[in-house]
Amino acid sequence: MLEFKVQDMTCGHCVATITKAVKEVEQQARVDADVQSHIVRVEGASDPLAIEEAIRDAGYTPQALA
């Protein structure tokens, strides 16, 4: 599972945008985004860098969590 801190994810629209961006890269991925904690979890993704780049390209600032 991949986890990212996305401080600038602040609403439901942000969650939808990030989810769509991730699914464009990894269709089968499961995305769980929590606005309160600003954490995005992605299961089933094979390329962490592509996921991070997709979130960044969608206009957000992801920080990979260890």
C-alpha cells in the first residue's frame, strides 16, 4: 500500500480529482483519501512514482510516507 500526505487536499472535490488522477494511471487501484488527516492511500498500484506524479499533475503536493 502506498501512502501520501497531501496537505492541500481540503474537500470532496479534491478527493474526486485525486482519485480520478490515480485511476487514470492505475485503473485497478483502490484509492482511499481522508480529508481530515490529508492522507491518500492507494492499494494495487505497481508504480509509486507514477502515482505521485499523477497527484502532482492534478495540482496537488503529495509527500510519500514511509
